[in-house]
Amino acid sequence: MRITATIQDSQIKDLLIFTNASTKTGAINAALQDWIAHKKRQKLKSFRGQLDIQDYSQEQTKLEAKKISKLYDHRTH
């Protein structure tokens, strides 16, 4: 999307330095991506202590291994 914006020269210079971007567009895009990621992390952190999440990954892995084992055993007999 193309936009027109008035941004102070010093801010663009700083963006170019901090993002290591070679163009103004690249610097602005990098800064926006970083800011959006930061805001998303903040939002996730705001849920800390409010959600009760159970980790069933180990149980799921065991169930999948049993299924694979049964399939393998069934094919070999």
C-alpha cells in the first residue's frame, strides 16, 4: 500500500541506522513489523496468570507413537 506521511528527517535517519535498512521504505517496514510484534507480545503477556493451560504434548506424542507402532505391527504380520 502506498501512503504519504510527514516524518522528521532525524527519525528516518535513526530508523535507517537501527534497522540497517538500505531504503526509507525498508526502514519503515522493519520498524512497523517490530512495533507490531512488540504489541502482540504485550497482549499475550497481559494474559499471564489468567489462563489455565494444560500441556498434553507428552501424552499426545505417546498416543501417536502407539498408533504408528500398531500400524507397523499390523503391516508386518
